[in-house]
Amino acid sequence: MYSFDYERPSGINDAAGMTGEDDKFLAGGQSLLPTLKLRLAQVDKLVDLGGISELKGISANGGEVSIGAMVTHAEVATSADVKNAIPALADLASRIGDAQVRNRGTIGGSIANNDPAADYPSALVALGATVHTNKRSIDAEAFFVDLFETALEENEIVTKVTFPTPEKAAYAKFPNPASRFALVGVFVAKTASGSRVAVTGAGPSVFRQSDMEAALDGNFSGSAVSGIKTDPSGLNSDIHASAEYRSNLISVMAARAVDAAS
């Protein structure tokens, strides 16, 4: 690891004013710190967000669940508010990584990193969530831009994520047995405005499967989506799974998610 300066501010405005071009915000550190340790990245300064109370806490009211950016995966998984309003989101959080990752990793850090195999992006997009920052509010679909790329600008900090409560929802994933990242994960939600299906792990970034959404609007059952194929030409292909295999997994995981939601 290369040397760097370290700051731990107590407020959002202080944190936003501490970073320059070669500095980074530190949330849970589950992706950033290993990268720094291997000297695959270098920063001049780390600004630790762990001391900012405004970024913590979970609440549910008015048909909406609000989760602070520095809330850990374990806290989401065990929250009574989340379990009562969106049990599928608590279930998703309970299956992220291992116990160590769940107790250190945060929802804000995860979505800001936008790993193509991360679980949370599928929940945000399928549930029509909104990402709130110290500068603005961003619709989830506009927030996730591309591989490890988001709509966040310089000195912009994720403060919380708000999720509308769906009529029903579920998440199914095929995990890599070593990392537990999703080779393919599918989050399905039935909302007042229609069905939403979001896929993670299969492409460079999370995406919606519109053919499945249309099918579920007519018949919300696993059989309605199990035969729908996703074009493999834009999907990831690597040592873990080919694009064609991931295409098939999308159909299988989507059907399982719908059955679980039902």
C-alpha cells in the first residue's frame, strides 16, 4: 500500500470540502482497501465517512423505506423496518459476501462502486429507488451508468437511498461459490405502475429486462418468464461463465424470483 493522508470528518459539508482530484471517500472499504493494499490504486488522501451520523439510520413511513448511505449490509438484513416493508431487500442484503463483508460493507459504498456483479443495483433499479446525495436526487436507472461508473460528480456524496414499497418482490441469484458475487442476479418487483425486472452480474452494469416485464404484466408467474431469452451479445463472458450461460441463468433466476415473490 502506498502512503496517503487520512481524514475523518464529522459532517457532510466538511467531508465534501476535503477531497481533491486524487482523493477518495471511504465508506465500508470492502473494495477500495484491498485495491489499495495490492497497489492497484493510489490516493493522496482517504476521507473516512464513518463518523458522520447523518449518513446512518433506517426508517419506514408513507410507503417508503429510507436507508442511510453508511448503513451496513448486516443492518439492512436485520432491520425490522426493512423486513416488514420490503422483505426481499433484507433477504438480498443477508446474502452479500460473508459475515465480515456484511458487517463492514455499506449500501452507499456498494452502489458508488457499481461493481457489475454487486447485488444492490438490481434492487434499486427494480424497486424504482432514488439515490440522494449532498447535491441532488438521482433516479436509480440514471445513477448506474456503466462498468464501475455512476452519475456521481466530484465531491458528491451519497447520503441515503429511498425505496418505494412494492406490492411484492423477490431476488434470486446464482453466486460465484468463492466470492459470492452474482454470476447472475435478478430482482423482480410488482409495483402499482407495473412489473419491473432488473438484472445484475450478467452485463457491464445493471439493466432492466423489458420483455420479461411485459410478460409479467399479463401473467405474474415464473412460467411467464422462464422461456424468455436475453440476447447474449451484450453480456459478460469470462472464466466464470460464458455470455450464453449467463443468458440462460437470467431466465432461470427470473422465474425463481417471480415464484418466490408470489
